[in-house]
Amino acid sequence: MPDLLHDLNAEKVRLLAKHRLVPKMVGDKLFWVREFKNRPDHPYATHRAVLKCSILELVFSFYDLCVAKMTYFTRNLECFDICKFNYRTQEFESCPLWDMEFLIQKGTGIPIDLRNLAAISDIVVFREMCGWLEDQESAQDRRLVVGL
């Protein structure tokens, strides 16, 4: 198998390394999988998807986030800081997209854990969450204008 990492940009290589993924043929397709000693391999994405998708799409895919979530956060990414949590300092730290674990709404400081976001399986609940986030940001904007 040729060195497939040469086909990828540095961010994608780092993302694959973070998740400890290796290339493996599954049926007739080349996948990036995580191998385990005591359970079946977990395929994350085809090599074609890794080549063609943006880093944000891949991160959301690796967290099993649906298209609606990917679309919403892609459209509103400028409203969020990309972060991970440092357990040693107990603080959120800015990080590159490939390493993100949290989105923090800039206007309010509300953190959104990608693992918790993945647990929302009902589109109605997700839309309610989006509306609530937008309401929180609007309320924060009103407080800033009024000076509270």
C-alpha cells in the first residue's frame, strides 16, 4: 500500500494521528480505521472521504454528528471559538480545528462538548438547542447595548 499520508494536508494527518487511525481495506474500499486487540476494528472514513472532505466535516464525522449539526455549525462557525479542555489547568484552550473537542459561543461563553452534541438524536431537540443558543446570544447583545 503506498504512503497515503503524502496525499493529505498536515491538518488531516494530525487528525488521523490523534485518533490513531491506520489505512485498511474493508471489502473493496480503503478505510481509515482504529484497530483494537480485543474487539473489531472501527472504520472512521474512507480514504476518498478523507481526501475530499474539509477538516471540519471530518471532525464532525468522527464524532458521529449528523448533517444538520454540521450545516448549522459550518454556517455559524464565526460565532464560536474552537477549543479543547485542559484537565490540568481546568481551562478551555484554543486549538486548531483538527484537535477540537468543544465549541464555545463567543458572545456568551457557553461551551458545547462535541460528545454531548453527538448524543442529541432528535432534530427537534437540536433545533430547540440552536434557538436557545441564538436567544442567549441576543440577550447578551441586549445587555451590552443597555450597559448591564
